[in-house]
Amino acid sequence: MARYTDHDQLGAAALELCEAVREIGPLELYRRLAAHCVRDPERMAQILMCLAAWVDYDGPAGALTDRAAAIVECRVQSAGARSAS
């Protein structure tokens, strides 16, 4: 793990991934992440570890489920608004 030691860069990449989940279509994001994992698995493992460290797993699992559902609902509403235009 000595190759990627800049925790600010790793945190920024993790936050970019959080933003991408909300902004990019699921299939496109899946393909990008899969390609990144093939190209640089060590960095992607560190980004995933960063995200895992940020998750409040001591809290109720329902809170995590609710957050995921809210993201999905927002994406559905956004897609509906685009198709109505």
C-alpha cells in the first residue's frame, strides 16, 4: 500500500465516486469502475477502504437503506423530468 500514500487524493477520489453514483447512469458507472479496477486494482481497493471507513455501520442499517433509496428516487425523478421536456 505504499504506492498511494496521499490520503487527501484518496479521499477526493472516494468523494468523486459518491458524486458519480448520483450523477452517472448505473451501467456507465459500473463499466467505469470495472475498468478502473482492472487498470489499477490497488488504488481502487484503497478507495473502497476509504468509503468503508466512512460508513456508520454502528448506526441502523435502515439509515443506509434509506439513503440508497433516496438516491434512487432522486435519479428516477430526474429521469422523468428529462423525458417530459
